[in-house]
Amino acid sequence: MKRLVPIAIIVAVLIIAVGGVYMLLKSPEPTNISQLPPQTPAAPAPTVVPEDEPVHFKGRMDAPVRLEEYGDYQCPPCGLFHPIAQRVLSSYGDRVRFSFRNLPLPNIHKHAQEAARAAEAAGQQGKFWEMHDLLYERQQEWSKADVARPLFLRYAQELGLNMSRFTQDLDGAVTGMRVAQDAALAQMRGVTGTPTVFLNGRMLSFEETMDFDKLRVQIDAALAGKS
Amino acid sequence: MTVTTGGSQATLADSAANVGAQGRRRGVWLDAAAALLALVGLADALYLTVEHLSGRSVRCTVISGCSEVLSSPYATVGSVPLAALGALAYFAVFSLATLAAFGSAWARRLLAPLVAAMFFMTLWLLYLQGFVIGHFCQFCLLSAAVTTGLTVIVAAQFFTQRSARIK
């Protein structure tokens, strides 16, 4: 009998641990669009809010699938999501519209705000996406620098931007306003972290965002729903 | 010391038995402490596993300092979260320590190499956080503290057993 006591304790802890993990993982919201109950206009899902027209987007404006990223250029998971987003665009072509909004988190990423400004300043010369790609591709380089501005200037030079205008825009009020507008919209939509991706207005979970195959399932389901 | 009388022999034998009993009692307490500490580690690792699998807090957020660590390539082994492997290790430590506290000698023998392996893994993870990723995650630091505590307990257990055998 005494020999059974430790076994009973171990089994009890195992049951509590497995049960606890199961309970915590049981998400209250459906993880797959196809599992969503049919929605009526009177009862929209709480995470779906009217979308503003994106300032920066790739793909057709009226594409059946709209992916929106709220990102921070210095956030490592955002850097990991970047190639996933590129893969989505190359796989789905003009069936997907991909847009990006800034949500710099300066409390934990000291260059995030300036990086967002660099992208917006490049955008004012028509090269937002070129700078966007460079910032993510070279995230490791400028994130570790004590002062990132010289690197942003170098990227601007590589992109052939008008340097005096870029320098001016980097600190300009319009640039700051653009970044602040995105951040305000993020707050309004309940975005608290980055990357947060919305698919046709529905906030995806981090797992759905960071795994191309899971993201593909969501996109395919959205496309099937539209056809 | 030369024992010459029957009375002295009895005293020495009693004394040795007392020391042995004390050593065993202390050993049981140390095993129980290891089991309790492993439960703390298990809870911590399970929390991180759940967070990883649900993706709730590995996003970079204003309040979390863990996102850099938990979203780094070192946070997974293949597709398995490292925290899940940690949870398995802590559960193994808990099971072995519980069995040892109830007198299992083989469980106590297995405990030491397992905790030693976890301790070296902890040192490697601390190195990664400090020198490669450049950020520390408080839940990972808690796990490191727990593993260090387990290592101290296992070392104390080893010396307790050895001194009991020598006496």
C-alpha cells in the first residue's frame, strides 16, 4: 500500500498539469474561419471593426482577401513574419491585398519609432515598400546599433532617395503624424502587440500569423467564402 | 579507536545507527524539497508552454520583456517549444524525487544525472539570453533559479549520503 502513495501523488500531479494546460489552451474564439458561426449584420464579431483605407498596401485595392499587419520594425517576431508575408504575396498574387501599419513599441525597442519614421519618410518619395523590406531584412544590423540614424540614411541612399528631403522628412511633422495615426488606430482596434495581423478584419492569433501553412488555411477559407 | 568491551561496542553501534537514521531523515527531507521545487519549475515551464502554443504573449508587447527570448529561434527544438521539454524534465525530477522520498534508491540515483544535465542546459540558456539574444525573460530566469536550487539540493543529498556511509 505504501508503495502506491508516491505513484498516486505523481499521477495526481500529471492529471492536474495536463488538465491545466488543456483548460488554458482551450481558446474561447474559434481558430479557423470555417468554424465561425454564420454572422448576421446585427451581430458582428467583437474583433471585427470597420477598416480604414490603407495608406500603404500591395496588391489590388479590391482584392477578396485583405491582410493588414500592425508591425514594429525592431520587433523580432515581425522580422520573422516578413518573409511569410512575402510568401503569401508571391503565392496569391492579386487575390490578396497586404497592408502595413506602424505600431512602434519604443518602451522595449529604442529604434522602433525612428525606423517607422524612416519607412514613412521613404514613402513620401514613393519608396515605402523598398524601405520597409530593407528595414526588416537588415533588422539585426540596425537594431544592435547604438545610433540607428546613420544606417537609415545609408539605406535611403541605397534606394536612391533625395537625401536632403529624406533627412527633413525623417523629423517632419507629417511623418510623425502618419506613425501616430497608425498607432492610434491600433489602439482603437485593440492591438496590444506586434505583429498583429487582421484577415478581412478578423484578428488572427499569433500561431496563425507565424505559420505559413496555418495562414494559408485561413486565406484559402476566406477565398472559398468569397467565391 | 579500539573497542575492547561489549558495552562500548553497543554504544558505537547505536551511535552509527543514529547517524544513519539522521542521514536517512535528512535525505527524505531533501528529496521532498526537490519534489516541491520541481513543482515550481513545472508550473513555470507549463505556463511558458501554454503561452508559446497559444501565442498570447510572444508578440512584442509594451509590457512584456520576454518576447525577444520566446520568439527567438532558440525557443523551439524543431517544432517543439523548449518550455515543453523543460516541463517534461521538471515532471521527471518531481517523479524521481517523490519516489526517492518514499525510499526508492534507483530513483535517487537517476535524479543526480538528470538534474546535472538540466543545470548545464540552464547555463547554456543563460549564455544565449545574455550574449546572443541580448534579452532576459523573467520566467526563464525563474526556471534557471529553480534548476540551480535543485542542483544545490542534489549536491547536498550526495554529501549527506556520503558522510552517512563514511560514519
